[in-house]
Amino acid sequence: MQPKTPQKSPYGLELQPGTYYWCACGHSQKQPFCDGSHKGTGFTPVKFVVDTPQKLWLCGCKHTKAGYLCDGSHRTLP
């Protein structure tokens, strides 16, 4: 099963310290974060922790090979 692609570009976000769950299925209404919509899809959210305030580029196409971070995979999508 392929994930849904909510957008073909990354989400550039300034994140504060905390624990986050990146949506891997693409069905969440709170992109790029999980809202529980993955239930029954076979996908699970990716947990990550931010220790210091920083800007991160989270994958929006859901095809990254780098966990939750954008790796440019969106450039190869049709």
C-alpha cells in the first residue's frame, strides 16, 4: 500500500522542544502530524523528539527514506 501524498513539497516548521508524531500514511487532517487517521491503513506514525528550538523540513509527500525529514523524494513523484 502506498501512502497518500498531501503535498509534493516539505513542511518547513519552527518546532519547539517536545515529542512529535509525523504522519506516515498521509491521511491526517493535521499534516504533517498524526491525528490517528492511520488506523487500519498498515502505517504507523514516526515519533521524534526535538531538544532545542529549530526549523525542520518534514516530508510532505510521505515517500522519504529519511524517517520524517524531507530527502527530496518528492522530486521523483509523477
